[in-house]
Amino acid sequence: MAVMQKLKIFVVQEPVVAASCLIAGFGLFLPAVVRPILDSLESSKQVPQPALRDVVAGVTGKKQG
């Protein structure tokens, strides 16, 4: 008996379990695939660099006037 035939029989005999497996599959698939795509889109945006005097002031604790 082919795998697809067994799968059809399973879906007919246990529709709630089959639907739960399908929902769980989407629940695992979406965060694993969509989240890295969204993160890569956000990281492609350019962030303005702070002024060097602000960086030095943050390291030394002294404000440059």
C-alpha cells in the first residue's frame, strides 16, 4: 500500500489528529523560516553611526565641550 493511500486512510480515520499535526507543522515552519527572513530585512537597514566624540565620551566618561 502506498504512503499516500495510508495517509488518506489516516486522515479519514483520525481527522482531529491529522488537523493537529498540520497546525503543529505550520507552527514549527513559520518561526523557523519567516523569522530569519524578517531579521535579515531589518539588518539590511543602515543605522547611522554615532559621532566619534560621543563614543569617546561614553568610554572615558567625560563630555567633550
